[in-house]
Amino acid sequence: MADIIIVQAHALSMDDARAAAQRVADQMQVDYEMTWQWQGDVLAFKRTGFSGTLALADGEATLTLSLGIMLRGFAKKIEEQVTKNMATVFGVAQA
């Protein structure tokens, strides 16, 4: 069961949404030693302490994160930061 679910609207083409997600995955691989793989339009990723998916659809990206026991206490802070990051990645202005 996911600890965090974030749905982000976007106005990108599927190709542009996939490219944006790929840039994030590449950076997270470098920064956090995360592994990832595409399964159709779903980017599955994992590392010690968390795993999840980023499912792309026309006009929407849905992120699910499952946190390890050590990160669950930080779920609210993680969700806030990831929500901001997704808005930036998918080109949605923050109010």
C-alpha cells in the first residue's frame, strides 16, 4: 500500500511528459543511487527506504510512494516537497 499518492495535472504531450520524468529519474539515480525502469507509460523506481511508480497519462501524472519504516515519520514533509517538485517538473505554476 502506498504511503503517498500525488496526482499532478499537466499540459505536456506524452513524449514531453516522459522526457521530463526521465530527466528526474536520471538525476535521482545519480543523487540517491535509485534504480528505475519503464513499464509502458509507468516509471517504476526503488532504492533502500522507498519505492514507487510514476504513471503518465494524457494530462496527468500519478506518483505513488511506499516508504520504509525509517522514512514514514517524514511522510508529510516528503509529500510537500515532492508535490512542489512535480509541479515544477510538469510545468505547473505554484500559487
